[in-house]
Amino acid sequence: MPSVDFFSLGNSSLSGPSSGKYKAVLLNIGAGKIVIVPAQTTNMNAENLVDFEAGTKLINIGVGNVAGGPWQMTSFNSSNVYMRFALFDSAGVPWFLHDIGALQTQYSVGSITIDLVSGVATTLQASGNYAFDGSAYTWRGIFFNKPTNFNVNGPLKLGVCGTNATQNNGNSQYTIINMRVASL
């Protein structure tokens, strides 16, 4: 059996992951995709972006190429209607992947890494109304623990989660340009 630096290679293959869970997707949804979030809605999967098979262990979301900037979300109806990226389990339980403050209406996400084994998501995020390329942002890293009732063993969905605490339907929008999603 071959070895590399004293580590044995059980299947004698260097062709890549053998679990069959590898997936890579480049999302280009464009600027200002509008989603209507119904009144009195909490944590609705407003838009499904990527499906993952049961047994996925790691999901990385980053910029697809050098020309791409961060992805941006804007809640423009009121501060009570907002959207976040979330990972949903097979029962629809959301695992929020970035933060939003009560009065924050625009924010950008630079990268997200979701470790399904340890149950921690790490997000690089900024807020403000500067250039879409993020050049004027102050970035910060945030950690999000897996909710206790979230099932990592079944199929998963990366989606856009909408919440609307108002009495009327509300509009929110998001922009995704050159967002690369890779999973194992």
C-alpha cells in the first residue's frame, strides 16, 4: 500500500473524494432579485439556491472568480422585513449563516464555511451602503453554532430565509454574482 509522508493511503487512489458527495455550483442570479415575504412570516425558505445530499460534511461558499464581489442583501420595505442566507434541514429547520441587526437594511457576505461535523458556521460579513465590490467595508468574522434541533444527517438546502413581522406583504431583495458553492 502506498504512503505519503508516512500516512497510509487505504484505497491507493489520489483521484479525489470517494464519498460521492462532492458538488460545485457557481451561482449568478444577478442584481436585485426581489422576493415577496408574506405578512407575519417567520424564517420562511423564500428561495432555494442549492440542494445537498445526505452525508455532506463541509460546505464552503466563496467568491467564484476575481471579478466577483461579495453577495448583497437589501431589505427595502421596512426594518421588520428582512432576509438571510440559511441552511435548511429536511424538516425545514433553519441554521442562519449571517447576522442582521434590527435597523440594518443592507449588508454583504464575503464567505461562509459550514462544518457540519463540528456544527459551526463561520461567516465573513460587512454592513453599509458602500460600493458593491466591498472596498469600503469593514469586514468581521462571525460564528454561528448549529441549532440543537437541526438534523445534519439528512438532505440539506441552502436558501434565502425571509422574515416579516408586519401586517402586510413585504419586499426584500438580494444580489448574487459569482458565488461559488462547493461541498464534500
